[in-house]
Amino acid sequence: MVTVPTRLESIDCALRNAPAHELPEKLVTALGHYFGVAGLEIYLVDLRLAVLEPVLEPEGPGIPLVATLEGRVFCDQVHVQQPLDHEVALHLPLTVRGDRLGVLWLRIPEAPDEATREELAAAAELAAHAIMLAEVATDRYQRARRPQRLTLAAEMQWQLLPVRSVDCASYRLAGQLEPAYAVRGDNFDWAQDIDSLTVAVTNGMGESTTAAMLTTLAITALRNARRSGANLATQAALADQAIWAHHAGTQHVSTLLMQIDLNTGEVGVIDAGSPRLWRVREEGIEQIELDAQLPLGMVDGTDYDAQHFQLEPGDRLFVLTDGIYDAVLADRNYSTAALRRALHTSLRLSPAEAVRSLLSDLRAFLQDSDLDDDAVAVCVDWIGPHDGEHSAAEERSWILL
């Protein structure tokens, strides 16, 4: 007996077999054949998290995230069906495990039934996975994301990053670099193990590619130590030795290194420099006071000690570099004038939106002037211990206009 593949299986097969740079065109053909889709566009969010940039028509206008339907789809992760003249448009998030890539816009001749809408939403997820995998083999999608050229230092920093956001059953995380197209020495890294999440936020001293190369060394050394199974204190010590071996104390990297036990909510943290930590709960905001230890690479043979504190389910942590909390405009300091309000008002937002909202608030505080220093914001929600995952279909939210 011959088994006929479903429409989704056929689309998945078409995307898997497509050359990396031809995914959009293959998606047009497949969705047209199996669902009667008359037109589509893939919009990918730019590096600054401000504009959705088109892929199929790269010369076409971008769509701002603020005050647009597509922006709402991206920011709120909702699925929208919109009537057009004699046709219907679907706006679908392109998201992989919580990492928000952009929005898929589809034009179809008539309103689909609920089952077809769900199939098309699942097809958007397949497309998002395919694009993420294809980015290692083509620059097409990277070019689409950047309406302006990156500095060389920023190129190095973005290549270091893991994905910018992730959703899991027990935690959610997001981070962002600013200035997105000219960042120099600040960066972040994270990795999940079976029952723990490790986060590093780094601030390499210096300017331009000097700072970027220093941060590259620091994050690579931390990853090397972490992947060898070293505990948090040993990770810091080994990275410290690697930086000292190259620079003999003339350059160093301010670092906050944190590990969360995803089963218990216990946090181990090492404060080795300027990144600082805030905990946000319903009842208020608390800066976590930590014992200051030496930045990585400052003194040969430094020993590091992890401190510990406890999270409650629903707690949110922000790790911020000094480009945020020390930002100044005239005689006003962002930390005292606006930071706590911005952190508190973001509590109802997802981590990805909380980070975007915080940095938008910072730019508004600075009246859209350039940041004097690099800025990194990382937001982590510990949801609590969890035994299973929800399917994406169970979490979809549809809006029928």
C-alpha cells in the first residue's frame, strides 16, 4: 500500500531539498500548489529589532514594528487573518523555539477554514526552521536583516551570538546588543544543559575590533570550559587564564557569569566586573548585590567563587551592562531617572518584548542620540520546574479581522 504524503509533509520535503538561497521561491511554488496561495512575502526583523525587511522584494519598503499589523504579529506572536478586496491575507509569525525571525505574509483567494489556517501556520514554522538552517550556507537572509552596513567589530560580535531569544517549558530568555550596527565589546552567551541554564554577559575593554577580538577570546574560552563540564568557578578561572596568557593584564573583560538550576530555581553567579543583575517580581524590583571579583584577565591566577540565591517561579532576571544603567543625558542618569520604571512596566511582556521595550525606552531617554557606550540587555524568566512541553498548535492565538 502506497502512503500519500500530507500537504505539510510535501512542503517540508520541498524545503529540505531546496538550495539554501532558493527557499523563498520554493516556498512560493509549494504553497501555491498545495494551498492555492496567490502571493507571499517573507519579512525578517532587522538587527535593531525595529523594522521587518522583505526578502523576495529586497528593494521594497520595510515595515516598522511600531503601529503596524505586521509588527503586532511579530511582537505579540499572534496569527492574523485579514480580509482584502476579493481575497484574504494571513500574517503568520516566523519563530523557531522562541527565536523570532520575522513574519510570513500570505495572500489567498478565499478565507480558509480552521484546519487550513492551522496547516498554514505549521507551514510557516517549517519555513522558519528551514531559513534558520539555511543561514549557515547563504548570506541572502543576513543581507535582508540589515538595512545598513555593520562595522567590522559589530560583524564579529553578531557572529558570536547564539539565538537572541528562546522559549522552553521551564524558562524564557532574550538578549539584544546596542548599537546594533556598531557594537564593539559587549556581548552575551547562553547554553542549556539537561537541568541548568548558563548565561554569560561580557564587556570587553577597548574600541572597535580590539574590543571585539578580546570579547571573542573571552566567550570562546568560557564556552570551551563550559563544554568540558567545568563548574562555574572553573569556567571563570580558565577564561581568566586564557585572556591573561594573551594580554598579561593589559586588557580584561568584565563579566557576569550565571547558572540557573532549572529544577529548583537556585542561581549561582560570579560578578567579575561591570554587568549588573536585577530581579523583578510582582511586588517590586531588587538589584542583586554581589561581591565584586576581578574582571577576567586582569590578574594572573585569579580564583573565583560563585555566590548563590533563590528564585521563585515567575521571577524575572535582567542582566545589564553599564551602557544602559550609566547612560546620561545632560545632568540626568538613566539608572536613577527611568531604569526601575522601565523594568517594572515590562513585567507583563515576554522577555523578547521586555528587552526591546527597555532599549526603546533608553533611546527615548537619550532623545535618539547615539549611545556613548555599548549596551547589552539580557532578560530571563524562570517559569518553574516542568515535566513536559506544550505543542505549538496549542499555544497559537488567531485574530480574525
